[in-house]
Amino acid sequence: MIQMIKKMALLRCERGATAVEYGLIIAMIVLALIAALNNIANKTTGMWNNVSTEVLAH
């Protein structure tokens, strides 16, 4: 009987589910940051190439 009660308590425990949800939220935020930084890097690379070209031309 005690083992059955312990198993029922384990099934009702939501800490693991909450940890998984937080993990998924963090993963989505990290993916968004990577995409944003990649986009910024592509734009600034072009800008710095233009600056380099102008400096070398003068």
C-alpha cells in the first residue's frame, strides 16, 4: 500500500515537467539569439568590407 501511495505521489509531481518547459523556453530564446546575431554579423561584415574598400582607395 505504501509503495502504491509513493508511486501515485510520483505521478502527480510536476517538477520534472516544469523543468522541461523551462528548458524548451531557454532553447527557443537561444535559437532566436543565434539567428539575430547571425543576421547582424552578415550586415556588419558588408559594412566593414565597404569601409575597408574606401580606406584602401584613398
